Amino acid sequence: MQIDRTVFTTGHVTVGAFRCPLNYPSFRDTGPTERHLVVFPRSGVWIRHAGSRAVAADPRVVTIYNAGQEYTREPMHPDGDRSDWFALSSELARDVAGVDSDRPFRFEFAECDARLYSRQRLLFDRLDAGSCDPLEGEEEVLGIVTTVLRRANRDATRLSGSNPKHRALAEHARAELVRMATSSQSLGALATRVGASPWHLCRVFRAVTGSSLHAFRLDLRLRLALERLEDPRADLSRIAFELGFSSHSHFTSAMRSRLGRTPSAFRQTLASRRHPPVRV
């Protein structure tokens, strides 16, 4: 079973897809990383860097690794660990991070907003389809990694004085939202599952993540929608219904507002980049 697939590589930049199902024999520990990389989850999984606490790595997070980083994972989502990764050579990683070290990436995680997630997904699909010029691809990967490192520094500063119990509660709530992203659930039910009062959960979650619970779940649903929009035969109204949107128009409005384009436009873009027009 191939769980790691390279889709683009040059002398300094490599991009790949990691797809590790729950039943993979080494799901918990697939060994240390071989490259300096940033990883964009498509599903959700608990990730623990060696010597650090476990973090809910969901589609609103970017995980960051130096070459040789040891880590383990625990299941969160039935799809296992599905992610796309962007790697830099040691020389380029030190240059981008501005650190002359074998471990140039200082932080392990960064928040990923909707626009950054959309940007990396569209680039990944172009690289996977072979429809992106190598120079453009390398430059865009550098831009994405630079953005991630900048946000990781910002997030670490914001969370440096936060209560560890509050961070743990927010992580628990994130995992529950990922696990039940497509279902309707009340604030009270979610609060009960994570062992907190509704008011305390809302306050802590916003303080730690910078997002409300509802906005967080909406972002998760939109990112899951991108998976389904890759199928040109999928009915948009059915996708909206299955992901928990109240209507096709609600789905369209939310995607346009947060990702910058409608579901139809996204599907056309994904299709055209997987099947670029033939030039004569």
C-alpha cells in the first residue's frame, strides 16, 4: 500500500500526498520525517511531536516539521490521516526561516484560514495534474511556506500566556467538531461531551482559536466540500445537504464569502486543472 506519493519535485522543492488509513499497520508511527515540511490536513488526526503535547491536526491547522522530527498520531476521523505536504531542501528552509540551524522551523503548528487553505489546495491540484510551470510552482510553494511560518510565529506569541487547561479544552472541542462536522448538534450536547459548561466552552474556544464554534464548523464543512467538488458528477444540492448546509444557496453564499468563489466555479477550476486544454 502506497501511503506517500510525490506529485512535484525540483532541486529545492517537493510536494506530495499522504494518505494513511486507520488500518495501516504503522498508523501510529510511520517514522521520523525525511524533509523540512509543512503539512495541510484534509481530514483530522491527533499529532504529537516528540516531547510535546498532542494537538488536533484538522483542516484548519498546518503542521510543521523539521527533517528527522519524530512524532506519533492517534485517530480522530474515520478517513485516517489524509494530508498534502510541501517540503523544502535544508538550504532553502534555513533561508526562508532566517535561521542557520539543522532545525530552522521553530514552531510545530499554525492556524490555516480559508483563503490559505484554498490557495494550497488549488496549487496542489495543479501540480498533481502537471498543469503548473515548475518556476511558478516553486515560487508559489515558497510563498505558502513563508505565510505558514509567519502565522506560526504569530500564533505562538498569541498563545504563549494562555492557560494549558484552556488549550486542552479547545483541542478536545476541535476534535469533536471534526468528528461530527456534517451533523447538526447543539451547544449543550457539545459542551457535555467535552466536560464544560456552554458559556465556558464558547469563551475558551474563541480565546484559544480566535473563532466561534459555529464559524469553525462552517470552515470545516467548506474544506470537506472541496473533496466532493472534485467529482464532476456530484450534485451540488446533495453535497450541500450531506455537509449540513440548510440549502444550496446557503452553501454557495458561504463558499463565496469564505473561499472567494462559488461551488460551481471551484468545480470548474478543479476540473480544468486536472484536464488542462490541449494547445495547438
